[in-house]
Amino acid sequence: MAWTLSDKEWDALDRLRFSTAHAAVFRNATIILMSGARRSKASIAGDLGVSEGTVDNIRKAYRLNGIAGLQPGTPPGKESRATPKYRAALRTALNTPPQELGYGFSVWSLARLNAHLKKLTQIGFSEDQLGRIVHAEGFSFQRPKHTMKGKRDEVAYTRAAAKLKTMKKKRSQTTQRKS
């Protein structure tokens, strides 16, 4: 099929090409302009580093929808199970200390957060996927460091630490005498 572009179409494509911030839109407009300059499909594909099928798809989209057809569409795929209701529950949970919700821990881990949200929404994710959703919602996380600090007997701990220090001191004195 012979491609011809009017001056008006050429100018509109050129304006689009240099006003867009999207590389795909720039590339798509360039494909149509090169087609209008009577370049072969193989030549265009080779120069732009795309397949000939991509050139065909862009040409078809332009013929059917004009300049609007050069905008990238939404990618195909299954809609996320992380519904707006789920994401709202996620944000609420992350902004609330777990202890205020009746849990015996003070830091959310992905596993704990996942269990909490599954109880509320009946929707569960793998920890990797939940981590991506948490990040997409603007939160960051670190794996919690589990310690026994809140569970230990502080008096006994202090006494044991002092005894250990004394034992280390005695050992170093014995080692110095032998030298």
C-alpha cells in the first residue's frame, strides 16, 4: 500500500513527535513519517530497531484512529486482585501500629501484613507481590529484626552482662601473666 501524507498530517505528526515525553509515541510518529516518505517496511524496522510486525501494527493503528492510534494502549493482562478496597485497607494497616490492632508485635512484616489483610479482605498475595504493592502505594519496608529485648528480665540481663565482663577481664589478666 502506498503511503501519502498531506502537509497538514505531516506537520501534526512532527508536532506530536517533538512534544511528547513518551519514547513509544515518538517512535510511532516516526514510523508513520518514514512510511509517508515512501520507506519500505524492512528499512523502517531496521533503522528503528523494531520488527516489521510492529511497523504493520503502528500503520494499522494510524489508519484506524489517526494520531490517537499512536498513543500506547493499556497492556493486556489480568486486572489486579489488589482492588481499591484492598489498597485502602493496606494503607490503613501500614499507618496503624500493629499493637493498636490487638497484635502482640510492634512492627509489620510482609507475612504478618499479608495475614492481617487476608483476614480483612479475603485476598492474599505472595510476599513478593505484596512487597511490590506496598512499594507502589508509596511505602518502603525492611525485614524486622527480631530480638528478645522486650521479653527478657532486665535485672537478670544486667547482672549476667556484668558477670561476663568480669570473666573476660580475669581471662585477659591470666593470659597476660603467662606471656
